Amino acid sequence: MAEHVVETNSGPVQLSNKVYDVIQSIVELVLPALGVLYVAFATYWHWGYELEVGGSIAALGVFLGVVIKAARKGYERGVVPATGYDGAVVEDVIDGQPVLRVQLEGDATENLMNKNMLVIKGFDAAA
């Protein structure tokens, strides 16, 4: 049986998901594109300082990459045992059409109102 993984952040650098995503996008997309764009334009238009500006942009990218790596490293993976399911994805037929639906165990209202997280067992089409 599969196990459900829960992540919590207790590392030295703590970022919200939104801040983490923004910094990751800047590091992976914006800075490399900006560096290449400046070096290409500076070379073609004789602006100068290609090495200085390109190197500075690359250094900033590496620094921010280390920051997001440190933030990511702080996440601890906890495991919820497979026996602790609150429901399951089940096959059903509605109006003659096959569908998948979530079926909660026990009192669904109580589960939804009193728990921070519901663990749903996935559907295995091969089973």
C-alpha cells in the first residue's frame, strides 16, 4: 500500500510557497534569459561591460539558487500510514457513464469540519 507524504518546513530559510515559486521562476527563467539578452545586445550594439554585467547576473542567479535550495532543504517529509485513509476514489456509473468519485469513510461532515487534512486512497485502474 502507498503512503501519504506530508511536508513541513523547519529549515533555516523559511519561505512561503508563493515567495518560493517567485524566486524559483526568477532563478530558472528570468536571470538566465536576462544575462544572455544583455550579453547579446551589448556585443552587437557595443555597449561594453558584457563580462561584468553577465557575470553579475549569473552570480545573482547562483546566490538566489542557494537561497531556494536552503529553503527546500528545510522541508521534512512525514509519512501518514496507509491505514489512515479518510476515504477512497471509487468507480461508479452515473447516467450510464463511468465516473470516478471520492467516497468518504464514516461521517463525511465531521471529517471535513474537524480535520486539517483528509487522506484519500487513490484509484488503481489495474486492480
